Amino acid sequence: MSFLTGLTSLIGISSFMGDTSLKYVHTAVARAILDNLTHAIVGGLTWTLILILSKKSFVQNLHDIFFSFALSSFIDLDHFLAARSWKLNDATNLNKRPFLHCTTIPILLWLIMILSSITFNCPSLNQYSWIVSASFLSHHIRDATRRGLWFCPFGSTQPIPYNLYIGISMALPYILHWFMQFRILLPKDTLEDLSLYFYIACGVGLGLHLLTFCLLCIFYCKIKRLAKAESNQLGRQTNMMADFCYTNPTIVPGEELSRRGFSMYCGSDSFNEDSNSKHKDINYGTYHEALSKF
């Protein structure tokens, strides 16, 4: 019992020490390494405590602890993938959170892996589903103190208060262990029915997505064809106007028609105050000459 208490306290102490140490580190590289290392330690300790609660051998499951340690750290690689750059400055200055920081992803992964383990009778897949959940959730809970938990496509929660975050991090192994025990207590027929319902729902959802995709493709093709037809019609009208404008073979496009006695109306009207009559003042000259459009 004292060992469980000590390991639980160690999760909280590691989280607190890692967060506090970031205040005294000023270089970007050192901060990134320290923050990522804290994620890895908390993830590894979380799965270690779950193993102790499940009364499994610590030595025989050492590779699972290392896997949880590494996965909790590798989650942050999505920063570089989202930035499309291996530069730390680009990875730490993103406009939005990268995809692996969406809490919906580990929930879906856990569901798929659990149901697949039931369908194919694969206990190791069931084991790794819980390791993935512990690694992702410990990472996301720690990040939630700044931006909250992100449940795509529903949105994000409010940032978690710091003291509550420490408490949740310490309680996470016990919560996951309880769910593991609850899953074991369920009858096999119930689990098979749940997996069947899940696969049916996935099939229906996939069918709807494919139908939507096909409709969008058809809609896009129709719009493109319509735009092309309108463009061709406009081109034909332009060519007809061009042919109509120069039906006189003696008129050359761009010719100054003032040489043939034509002029452009200048639009200026003036009144003779003495005669109170309106007359047009049409100027002829090179300044008012214009190239004929016809």
C-alpha cells in the first residue's frame, strides 16, 4: 500500500517539478527537451502504476513501460509534421494545435483496438489499447492546463486549473485500471454484441461519407462543365463582335479614323450668354483623336 502511495505521489511530483523547472530554463531547445521528458516520465509512471494495480510483474512488462514512456514523448512529433519543418521555432509557433493533440483520437483508437481484440481474440491488442490510452491521456491532461482538452469536432474545454491537473494525473492510473476491470467483468456475449454494433455503425458512417464524396465530385464536374460552356459562349460572342466591327475590308484595326473625316464626341457643351443658345464645341486635333472601336 505504501508503494502504491509513493508511486502515485511520484507522478504528481514529476509533473510539478517538470513544470516548475521550465520557468528557470530560457533557451528554446532546453525547454522543449525538458517539457518532452516530463511527458515521457509521467506516461511511463502512469503505466507502471497500472501494472502494480493489476498485480502484474514489473520486470516481465518492462518493455510495455518503455513503450508508454516513448509514446508519451513521440506525440509531440506532430508539431513538426504540422509545421512541415524540422526547425524548432516553426514547430513551437503554430496557429493551431496539431492533430495528435486531439483527445478524440486516443478514444477512437482505444475503441477500435478493444473491439478488434474481441473480434480476433487477441489479448496483446487489448493490452496495447490501454497503453495507448494511458500515454495519450497523460500527455493531453498535462497540456490541458494551457488550452484545455480538444475534442474534435466538438471543440475544446476550458483550461484545467493547475491543482486539478495534478490531481487528475495522479488519479488517471486508478481510473484506467477500473475501466480495465469493468471490461473484464462484462459477459462475452455483451462484448461481441457491442463490437457488432460498432462495426455496423462504422459501415453506415463510411457509406454515408462515400455517398457524400460522390455527390461532391458530381457537383464539381457539373460546375466545371458549366463554367467551360459559358467561357466558350463568351469567346464566340467576342469573335462575332470582332468580325462585325471590321466588315469593311478597307478599315484596318487600330486605324485613326479622323483621317477619314470621323471624330469622337468630346462631351463638352457650352452656352452663348449673348444669344442664349446652346451649341456644341467640337474640337478636332490629335489630342481628342481616338482609335475607333468599330
